[in-house]
Amino acid sequence: MRRCSAGLAAAIGALVLIGQQSDPAAQRIQQGGDLTIGAVIALTGNANLYGQDQRLGINLAQRWFDGRPRTAGSPAPPRLRLQLEDGGSDEATAIAGFNLLINGGALALIGPTLSQQAFAADPIAQRLGVPVVAPSNTAQGIPQIGHYISRVSAQSSVIAPLSLEEALRRDPSIRRVAVFYAQDDAYSTAETEIFQEALAARNLNPVTVQRTQLADNDFQTPITAALQRNPQLVVISVQAVAGGNLIRQLRELGYRGQIVVGNGLNTPNIYPICQRWCDGILIAQAYSPDLDTPINRTFLRLHQGVNPEQPPSQMTAQAFTAYQVLAEAITRLQQQGRLQGANLGQARSRLMQELLSGSYDTPLGPIRFRADGEVLQDRFFVAEVRMQPDGRRGRFALVRDLSLASKPATSPPERGSP
Amino acid sequence: MDVLLQTLLNGAAAGGVYALVALGYTLVFSVLGVINFAQGALFSLGGYLTYLLMGGHISVSGGLPGWGLPIALPFAAALLLAAAGAALLSLLVERLAFAPLRRRNAEPLLSLITSLGAGLVLVNLLQLLMGAEGYAFPAGSLAGLPAVVSLGGARIRSVQVLLLLICAAVVLLLTLWLEGSRGGRALRAVAEDPTTARLLGIDSDAMVRLAFLLSGALAGLGGGLVGVSVSLPGPYFGIGYGLKGLTVLVLGGLGSVPGAIAGGLLMGLAEAMVPSGASGWRDALAFAILFVVLLLRPSGLLGRRLVEKV
């Protein structure tokens, strides 16, 4: 009996030892070794359009970080290794990507692309104490998943109403508003609520609300119904390609009024879809290529090297920012010697503290974080799409630069020409 | 009145495309008794081929950024060539995903999986080559056509009218060919009873290949038509149409050509009739119709009741 008990105890001991050794959080950080930043973004599925913009942003940030000039006598920067996993466009693939990277020893994670993926995957990182920086999750409640979860993408509720204000400023006589949104998309339904609340606050009740589906691209029927109500303003919350088609078909079917669109259309990828019909649509943005700061100029230069045809999208800028804030926080940690002798779990915890306490000069403008991981960004922009005569290329021309910390800029800076 | 006409036209245009996809399924199902799940991918391929043949270029995130064919064909020629390309690829799918299993008398269920695999590979290859961006055909693709036409007070995009007319013409031609030509009759004979058809000297394998060629061409045509109408939203866009076509196939009656046409039109019209404020529930309605029809007529609208001999 005693021999049996001793054998059992030895077996349990061996299992505990093996378990400890295989737990990546217990592994000691190697001095001068690579530190892995994992990224889980949508490279396949419906959201891959955004994922490709994000991959570009992360790669540009990596290039920027690795190519930064070193001042003489300063310590060597940390060696960061990027590991990119496809998060698909669904929750299960995002969870699998998170698990893979966490178990592979990633110090921190960037992603996932969609808010509804984040609600599924972020709790895993939170439970295991792995810092997450979301580059594009704008739904309410993401940072509140836990103290390891943060984001650099400002909430829709902050940004979306700004473009509405601009449309009403241009035409205060607007009374008849038509609303379109994709009812099977968490982001679109959340955003349309914000738009509709902003309309209600101005005593504007939509004359029609047209619900579409995420995969819809033929909008003849809902547009026909909406146009029968003679709207003066159309407000759209759908994803990029569907939105491009919706705008094109609205114009083709004779709508001439103003169009305000949400964050889903915040990508130059809509230009080839709605072509010359994109001209004039209004959108509020968390990023403007017209922002004249050194880091944004660097970002634009790097982007132009890869894609000289188009300025970067907000998604690309936010993904760049996500990598940048992590890289800068890790650098500070290393310079303070706080990674020395730490195991991965301790390093992750210290990184999260450092990340939240820092302030960052990014292509989005200066940002910092609230204690709960919510981004604090002061500058937002309202842009108008201006298409070139060929109808294939265009730009988000800045019409208002708004500082929410102070009063909005008074006169719209008109830059460039259509 | 004009609202009703508008609704009918919208529904008929959508239904025409569904009928094209369903006809593709029907042809293969009637000769092999299996469903070719790669049909949706061939639909996507048709759209992209039409785009490239019209002089379109690959975007920066594609496998060959900026690349394009050195030709820019008019829409009609591009559409026909794209249909031919999709037909050839459909034949390849038959060779790779169906023929080996058929030779070994494998369970028909297995070819569902191999065709699904072939479709997924094809869509992923498209994504690798073309990137994930949406592509729209150039604004002047349908030179000479106004953007909108007025019919009895209803305003409809002229591309929708064109789409409806082409779908109707293709369906009519295919029906005439199946009913009146030697090849069509041979195909129907194989569909009816492959063993007897073989005894009558009909090359069943050739008919299977013909069915795949035709179904691929129909998918390619559908993809090109939808592409010029509402753009190419990404490599996966054909999968949605494929699923809708599958619904129409079951709704109309498995293996029934008139059923595929009737089912497609019914589905398109039913979707268009959904009240505008609830248009987001269209898919739910489509499957509710399917559910009700199958409860009342398990063999579909125009399908034949299958009697199993024991």
C-alpha cells in the first residue's frame, strides 16, 4: 500500500513538474532573445478586406520599429518577432489563433479584427494574463472584458455622430432622413443605434429604416422603398463592399442628397466599387492622412513605398498604432531592466502596466489609455470622399479637424482638390 | 402599380440568377445523382474572369499586384469567354473530384465532400491571386445603356433588365437544346437511366462531362452577370449564390429543369416581396418557403416522386 502511495505521489509530482515546464508563462525570458508579438487578424472570410489592411499596417510598423535610428550609447532595442495568425472572420478561428499564440509564448497580442470575435477570444487572453491591443474593435464594452484588454480604436459612439453634425451644418433644413444598416452584423447594428440616437437628439426621426444583410449587394428593393419617402439625407452603417454598392445604386436610382457613412466604409477599398458615385460622401474618422506630424509623415512614406496608388486607410493606421504602442512599451520595460530575470507571465503583467501608463505619438495623433484599457484620443476628423475624374481613385479629403478635448476647429481646412 | 411592377422586376432579375445556378446543379444531379458543391466557386470564378477579360487589373493585395490581361474585351465577349473558362474548370473539377470516386463505385456522399473541397481550394486560390478587395467593372462597361430605365413608372437599373433578359434567353436556349437536340436527348436519356442509355449506344461518360461543362458555363455566366450588376464583393461571393441555388434546386424538385426555373423565379419574387423595412429577413423567408414547400410536397414544386423498387 505504501509503495503504491509513493508511486502515485511520484507520478503526480512528475505531472506537476511537466505541467510547469510546459506552461509558457512559467518560462524565463531569455536575455537578448526574441520577444514575440502575436497578431490574430482576418485574412480569410468576409472580414479579410479589413485584415489585409491590418496586416499591411502591422508590417509597416515592424519595418518602422526595426529601422529606427539608434542614438549613440543607448541600449540595444528589444528584438521583436512578429507572428501572424489568420483569425478568419468568425469567433472559433479567432479563439484558435489566440490559443496558438498564447501557448507558443507570445508576450502580447494584436487583434482580433471584429468586435464579435473579440468578445469570444479576449476572455481567453484575460484569463491567462496576456496583454491584448485591439486595432479595430469599436463596439462598446471591449476593454471592459478585463484589465489585460485594451484598444487603439476609438468607440463608434465618439466618432460616428461627427459626420452627421457636418451634414446638418451644411444643410440645416434637413428633416427627412433614411437609415440603412446590416441587421446581421454586430458592428453595424451598434453603429446605427448611435446614429439614430444622434438623429433623435436633433429631433430628426428617420422617415424609413432599411435593414439589409451583411452579404447583400443588390439593394434595388430597399432603395426603391426608401426613395419613395423622399429623403434629404441617407445614413449608412454596413461593411465596405456592400456600402460601396449601396451608394452606387442609390445614385444610379436618382438620389442626389447627402450621404453619411459609418466606420465600415472607412477604407479606400470602396473607391473601385462606388467609383465616381463615391464623390461627396461624408465620414468621420479616427485617422486622417492629412495629419501633419512627423510620425504620420513617416507612416505615409512607408505606406507609399508599398502602395503608391492610395493613401493608407484608417484600419492600416490603427494596426500600425497597435504594434507601435506595444513596441514602445516593451522598449521602455527593457530599458528599465524590468524584463531581466522575469518569466513570461511576469513580463506580460509588467507590459500591461507599462502599456497603460504610457503616452504615444502615433499616426492617429497623440493617444494614451484609460486605466481600463480604453483609448484616449483627442483628435478626430470628418472627411469627404473626393474622386478623381477617372472615377477609380479618390481620397478622403479632410473637411474638419476636431479636437474633442478643446473646441472644434472653426473653419474647414480645404486641402487638395478633387 | 409602379411599385408592384418595380417589385416584380427586382424579383425576376434576382430569380433569373438563382435559376441559372440551380440549373447548373440540376444538370449534374440529373446525370450523377450528386450535388456539385464547387458550383458556387465557379460562379465566383466567372465574375473574376469577366473582370479580367474586360481589362481589369489585380489590386495591390493580390498575388500579382497590378497585373492584367493585355486585352480589354467588350462585356458580351468577356462574359462568353468567362463562361467558357468556368466550363473548362468545371470539367477539371469533374476529373479530379468526381471521376476517381465514380470509377471506384464510392458512396455518392463522398463526392459531396470532394466537390466541397475543390470549391474551397478554388475560392482560396482566387483570393491568393486577386486579393480580398471588391472589384467593380468600369463605369462604362455597358456602353450605350443608360444607368436607369423607366418601365411603366418604375425605375430600374438597366443592368438589372439586361441581366433578366440574358438569364431568360439562356434558360430558354438550354431548355430548347435539352428538348430538341440529339445531344440534349442523350443527356436526358442518361439522366433517366444510365444503363439503358449505355445499351442504346450513348456514351454516358461523355454526357457526364457535357453536364459539367454546361453547369460550369451557367455558373460562369451568372458570376459575370452579377459582377457587372453589383460588383465582385470578394472571392467568397459565389458561395452565397451557390447556397441559394441549392435551395432553389430542392424547392423546384431535384433534377427538374422546369423546377429549377420556377423555383428560381419564386425565390427571387418572394424575396422582393418582403416588406422593405424587413428586407434583412429575406434569407429567413427563403428558407421558410423551402420548409413549407417540402412539408407539402417533399419532392419539390415540379420534382417527380421517387419510388424505390425493392
